[in-house]
Amino acid sequence: MKIKVTTIYVDDQDKALAFYTGTLGFTKKNDFGNGGYRWLTVVPAEDPEGVELQLASNANPAGKAFQQATFEQGQPAIQFFTDDVRADCAAIKAKGGTLRMEPTDVTASTIAQLDDGCGNIIQLTQLNW
């Protein structure tokens, strides 16, 4: 078995697509709908066949409740790994992204957190081991 798709709930799929592609550098993989439902995924630009991140509408009440509770607790909705968290944070800020936590050294890693503007906290992690 392998992970092919993971989901993050967003309050605006178009805004999320712009952020995840324009600010974070992901590539749109799938975007199609049926009625009021939209299947929207992005992938890392350097791994187009890798794990897809579904940007799911939080119109689902359970998804919205989970998203809001996670955000209110200050918990990241998702974590991305990087080889250079400081450089990535500088690039994100240069593209208008908002950091909630500047790169911070913690046990065996450096982490930063940002707001995706669609109701989620994202953690960037650079392992230092």
C-alpha cells in the first residue's frame, strides 16, 4: 500500500489553488467537478506523480468543524518537509505569504508555520539529523 492522496479542507478552493501553486510552488494535478462538487488536487512541482494534496471544500459540516477546531487550537493541518526552511520562508514571504512562526530550532529540526489564507496552519519542517 501507499499514500496517493491526502486531504486538507479549505474555505475557498480558488484562493487555495492560487496559494498552493503561486506561493508554495505546487502544480495543479486535477480539477474537475460534478454538480456542486469539485475534485481539486495539487502535487509538488518536482514530483508530479507523487502524493496529491486534495484541496477539499469545507462545505461539508464535519470538515468545516474539524478545520476550525484545528486552526483555533493552533495545530497545523498539514506538514511539509524541506531541505532549507529559512530559504523557503523567505521565498514565501516574498510572494506575500504570512508566517505565523518564523523558523525556530527545536529538537532535531527547524520548523516554521504559515497561514494558507483558507483556514489552515501549515508547518514547514527541516530535519537537522
